[in-house]
Amino acid sequence: MDNMWFSILLVAVGLLFGLILAFVVNSLRVSKAAKEAEKLIANAKKDVEKIKRDAAIEQKEEAHKLKMDLDKEIRERKEELKESENRLLQREANIDKRDELYQKREQALDEREAKLSERVEEIQNEKSKVEEIRKEQLELLQKISGFSKEKAREQIMSQVKETMNKEINEYIHERENEAKLIADKTAREYIVSSMQRYAADIASDQTVTVVDLPTEEMKGRIIGREGRNIRTIESITGVDLIIDDTPEAVVLSSFDPLRRETARVTLESLIKDGRIHPTRIEELYDKVCKDMKQKILEYGQEAIFELGLTKFDPALLEIIGKLHFRTSYGQNALQHSIEVGQLSGLIAAELGENVTLAKRAGLLHDIGKAIDHEIEGSHVEIGADLAKKYHEDEVVINSIASHHGDTAANSVIATIVAIADALSASRPGARNDSLENYIKRLSQLEEVGNGIKGVDKTFAVQAGRELRVIVKPDEIDDLESHRVAREVKEKIEATMKYPGTIKITVVRETRAQEEAK
């Protein structure tokens, strides 16, 4: 309302100002006309009267015209003011109606809020009553069933856990089967391709420890007067000579295969020469040692030539050649290293890795076995130290240190070398094994299976390459049998060392027997 009155006041002030302005303008025009008349009178006295009449008429007409215009403008202003006033009155009426509507709506909201508060209070009361009834029913249910709330929860949780275990085992079994289809196919292709492209003799050379004699009389000559010849041979070669009742044969005994081989060649040379006495023994031993050193270098050069490798330190080449006189379970260490190098190179080529580096790592993976009888420590530690000493690549050093799982493999080539080592050692006829170790491994396999909960009996078959686990059908269901197989597999991998692979088969069966009388 204040704004409306203020607007009306502004319009009235504007009209008053317009009237004053029009009057001033009119006064200015009259003054100007008088001055012009005076000039005209001064200049033309003769026409002064006529000019006065004309000026008076003109002034009257102009004043009349200005008055008409002003009247018209005033009428228009009054109409506009009237229209504005009407609009303001209409707007004020609308505002009043809207205010009344808002007041009614606010009143309705207050009533609804009051009703909602009452409803909430009723709901709270009903909820309290329901909670009391639920507690009474729960207490009654506990009395009837003999189960407390905690026991019931534990039973439900155990059932849910059992259900979830079944679902998890089923899911793991499906994922394992899916992964095996892909992994086994790819791995089989790589391994078969590598094995097809490399072939080695199944029969491995055995270390010769028996020297054949042409006649029985040669034993006496080897022993010499008061045993001086045999003492000289044993002292300079470091090998024990065993001359027993075996006809026309002498047995050489030493833990050092190189010494044993040197003694064998020396003894055979003495037998061919026929002159057996301490001085001659020393001369021939020195000659055989020089020849043996050259032969060792030749073995090393042949190995790297066969693998297509270069740039080896002569001292390291000599150590490689010494592997020829080292065996592991009857398998020649140098031949095994060459085989591992070849397989590593073939697998690396299939995987797109550095073939030369893989062959080098495969050749040197067992280099520590050449001198493990001279230095304390495992052949893995000795081999890694040798590789560092001769500035081999870090990948080669890690391959040596990790091929038995003592250190984590940090490259693909290190993993390839470990795989190639297992392939070379596990192929049929590669290694010999004693009956005692064989029986011990089978017993250990069966103990691993028997230590799993729910297992009834375990049998190692197929020379230890398969383990059959018979479970109790009332404790282990079909899905749990997959978990048992996986648990046995993980336990075998963590606690045992074995060549090749071991297949675990879990058997679950239920038998119903009746006897007719």
C-alpha cells in the first residue's frame, strides 16, 4: 500500500512540474515576441500597428493551442493515473486473497502436523506393545524349544556357513576347471613343442669306480713292496684303493668324482706302462692332471658350443667342465645342465623371452655342484656366489638362486629355468633312485593324505605319481571332496620334494550291504 501511494504522489508531482515548466516556457516565448516586436517597431514604425495586431492574434492562437494541448495531456495523465490506481487496487485485492489462502493452508498444515504427531505417538505405543509381545513370544519360544537366542543364532550361523562353504567350493571348482582348460592346453603346447625339438639319451653315464686288471698278478705289483706303491697312489690322488677278492679288478673309493676319475686314468696308464713304482706314479699323475685339466676345458667348450653361447671366463669354463665328473641320482650333471639350457632356450623362444640369456641361465643353474665338495654350503648358494664373482647377469644369478625355490623368482627366465630343471630331472630314465628313498617318499605321501580331516585311508600308486584319497562319506560331501583334493595338493607342494607331478584322486562312496540267510 505504501508503494502505491508513493507512486501516486510521484505522478502528481510530475504533473505539477510539467505545468510550471509549460508556464515558464510560455513566459519565455512571450518575452521573446515582445522583444521582436520592439525591434520591428524600431525598424518599421509604419507597420507597427499591423504587427501588434498580428502578434496579438498569433499570441492568442498560440496560447489557445498550448492550453488545448495542456488540457489534453492533463486528461491523458488523469486517465493513466486512474488505470494505474485500478491496477493497484486489483493487485491489492489479489494479494489479500492470496494472503487469506496462505493463512488457510498454514492452518491446514498445523492441523495435519498435529494429527501426524498423534499418529507417531500411537505408532510408538503400538511398537512398544509389539516389542513386549515379541519378547514374551521369544521367551515362550525359548521355553518350548529349549534353545536360547544365542544358541539359535549359532545354529543358524553354522547352517549359513555350511551353505556358503558349499557355494564357495562349487565356485572354486568351476573356476579351477575353467583355468585348467586354458592353462593345461597352453602349457602342454609349450612343453611338448620344447620336448619334441630336444631329445637326449635315456640312459645316463654312470661314474666308473672299478678298474679292470689284465691278470691277478697285477694286484701285487700295484701294492708294491711293503705296500709302497699303493700308499703312493692313495697319497697323491687322495683316493682309496680297495683290493679284495674280486678277480682282476681294483675298486677306487672317493667322494670327489674328479679325483676318482684322475686316479682311474692314472692307474690305467700305470697298468699299460708296466713300470709301477713311486717315481713313475708321480710322473704319470702330473701328466694325467695336465691332460685332465685340458680335457675339462674341452668339456666346457663343447657344452657352450652345443648351446651356441660365447664370452665365458676361462676359470668359469673350467668349472663348467668339472660338471662332467659330477652326478646326481646317476644323472650326469653336465649333460643335465646342457639339457636344461636347451629346454630353457626352447621355452623362452615360445614365450618371446631372451633365448641366449635363458640358455646361459639353464647351463649355469647347477654350477655350484662342480665344487660343492670343496666349499661349504649348498650348491645353490655356491652357484649364485660364482655367478656374482664372474659378473653374470642379474637374471642368471636369480635363476641359479631360485631354481629350487630357496629364493623368489623375479623374472620369467628364472621360472623357465626351474621348469626346465624339473623336466630334465623327471623324464623317464634320467635319474636313479634308491629303494629306501622310494619307500620313504610313498610313506610320506600317504601320511600327507591321512593328516587331512575327514580322510579314511590314503594309497600311493603308480610309483608315487598318483595318490588316491578315500574319504568318509558321512563327513565329506561331493563338493567338500574337491576341497580335500586341493588341500592335499597344497600340502604336498609345501612339504615334499619330488620329480614330475603327482595326481591326487579323492574317492567318496557309500556302500549298502545286506546278508541273506
